[in-house]
Amino acid sequence: MLYQRCPRKYWWRYIGLPDAPFPRTPEMIRGTNIHSVLEPLVEDPKKVDVAFERAAELGVAADNAVFASMEIFDALTQKVGPWECIMAETKLKVYDPINDVVLTGAFDGLIMFENGDVALVEIKTGKWSDFKHNNTRKELAFYQYMLSLSALPSSGIEELPMATHFLYIAPDAANEKYAAKMEATRSKTVGFGMTQGMFVLEKINKRTTTAFTKRFAQVKHGLTTREWPIKWDDYSCAQWCDFSTQCEPEMHGLAPNPTEEEE
């Protein structure tokens, strides 16, 4: 939910410059390629040959994340058991009659283990941390809400099973302290690659659902009232946002607020 992360970034992306092309960074291209390689493994962890063939085609066959991912999925099978893939790399479009909006979202997988547990899967490349884990949980809570809407006749899609767990696949994770912290948490099942990478399978709790409901109401209010404040962070904005050069002058009084020009 981009608006939740930064309302101003949402405004630039979808209102201020909706048709502007933005160059993809090497990190973004690599992330897309790794996702593509791992898709067959989400469908079936035995599809190792398919994954390696795809890695060779995309030029990432020597990437450590590819090897770590094979080990992670193997560890998941051993610790939790085999699974059936319900959906992989799926984009959903669901009508929400409660808020009278159409929601769209894309998640990496929805799988069901032999014990009946259902997990929403999200693959994240790059460094893994509490911050990234929490942000990914917020994404998955949104997808869980979309799954709940599928049970309504007006949703426009076939009913899907509700997830009981969130499954995070982090093939670049290498923080040993964070790994130990996850292992020590009772509500989580954790597995690792030989030299890097980890998976975290966590049960969805009421606190996560309640927090999402509150955030979603705030997002709806902000979009309805057309509020576009800047959520500035010296590190992440400068490093990862395409619009940071527009926001910084405005915060110092050197440029006008562009969102006021549209009103």
C-alpha cells in the first residue's frame, strides 16, 4: 500500500506524473529475475531443474541467492512438510463492497501444507531486517484482506482459502543476530540456507489483523480527503525514492507544494 508508506509518493506516482517512465535500478532488475527463478519452486520445490534453466536464461545462474533459495525451500519441506500450490505470482482484482473500492494486489504465492495450514508467500531480495519484515507483514495483511473479500458474491473472483500463516522467503538474508532472534520466537518456524538466506513462517495473529484494519481506515480517509503529506526519511527517501529531489526543496521552503496546484 504505497499511500501508507508515503502519501506524497503516491501522489507523484498516480496523480502528478502518472505516465512518466522511471528507469529500473540494477537491484530492481535483479529482484525481478530472482522472483522469476523462484516461481517454479513455489509451485513445486522439486522443480529445481526448471528454476536453474530459468536462472541461466536470465543471467543469474551464479547468483548466491539462487543456490540459497534451493536450500531454503528444501529446509521448508523438511521442517513443515510438502505443500500444494493454490496460486503463484498472481495479480488479484477484488471489489470491496464495504468501502466501495476496487482493490488490486500481487503476491508471490498461496500454498497449502499437508496439515491444512495455508500460507501467503512473499519473496524479498536484499538485506533482511525488522523494518523489512514489518513492512512485508503489512503487505501480506492487505493480501489477506483481499482473500477475505473473495468469499463475498460481489467480489468478482472465485472464493479463495484464507491464509493461516505468512511465509517470508529472504534469499539474501545474512544477519545472524536476526536469525537467532527469529529462531527463539515460539510463533515462528525458521529455516536457513548453508551460507545465506532464510525462511520465516509465522502464524497470523489478531494483532496483525487489527493493525491492518486501523491502517486501512487511515488510508481510505487520506485518499478520500486528498491529503498528500510528505513522509520524509533521510536515508530511504534519498536512496530509494524517485521523487526525493522534488520533496526536499519544498520542505525547506524553496519550492511550492505541487499538490495544491491541482485543487
